[in-house]
Amino acid sequence: CEPAVARVPPGRLPLNALALPQLRAGLREILYEQALARPGHRAAVVGLTLRTLAVLVRGNLSGGAGPPAAGADAAGHAAAVRGYIDSLARRFYEPATLDGTAAGLGMSRRRFTQLFRELAGESWLGHLTRLRVAHACRLLKETPRSVVAVAFESGFEDLSSFYRAFKRHTGLPPQEWRQANA
């Protein structure tokens, strides 16, 4: 075992507030992999659990790929947004804001939303919500998980937002949808 992990005391750990979103995203990613039950999902869950443990040990966010270099051209921005859209299908459950996403890709909110709409054919929030609701439908249909658990695993931060989005996309509240699609 790595020496830093061996020195972690049992019980509750004091956390840097910046680590909390990454911990929540890690937990959601673990749950997502479990729900998919694809070949190799057990190994993926172990790996994700170890990564989440590393976040706990470090107590802060690990570095990411970072934004594109300053002065990136229009094609670079389009490529960055295209890559983000592709990755969103596997990361829709992570907490995200429009401003944070645009900044993370090294562009203004306006430029990001314009490119996103051109490339995805819908708004950022509409696309993200559609992915989350589709996953929630799958969980409601294929698992006995509670509506609260499904909402969390699908990336919704609060239950009322989940209910509103779910009903707007499916025409039914989650429990009724589950009964109708059982």
C-alpha cells in the first residue's frame, strides 16, 4: 500500500471543499459503471474506487488536461467542443455549469454555447438534461433503485429538478413512468 494511504486515520476525514465535487462525480461514475454491467465493469469499479480514494487522501482536486492554449483558432475551439460533446455521453452525471465548462475549454460562454448548438443541434443544458433523463429511464426500467437514487445517479442535484425535467421529457412523473414501462 502506498505510504500516504497507510497514514490515513480511520473515521471521518477533513476535506478540502474543492474536493467534494470530484468525490460526488467519482461516486456517480462508480454507480454508472455498476448500472451498465458491461464486460469488465467490476475492474472499472475497482479502478474508480481507487481513484476516489486518491482524491480523499489528497484532499484536493487533481489536475486535468486544462484548457486549450490561449489564442486557439476557431477550428481548435470547434474540435474542443466536439470532443467535449463526445465525452459528455460518458460523463453526463458529473456536476457542471455552463460557465465552468466554457472556461475549462478556454472560451467565452457565448462562443461555447454557439459552437455547442451548431455541433449538437441543441443547447448545452437541453443536451445534458436529455442524457440524464435517458439514463434515469434506463435505471427505472431495469433496476429496483428508488427514484431518489436514480435521480442522484443520473446527475441531478435535487429531486425537484429531477421530477420537473423527467416529466418535461417523458410526459410522466418517474414512478408513473416506471409502472407504465415495467
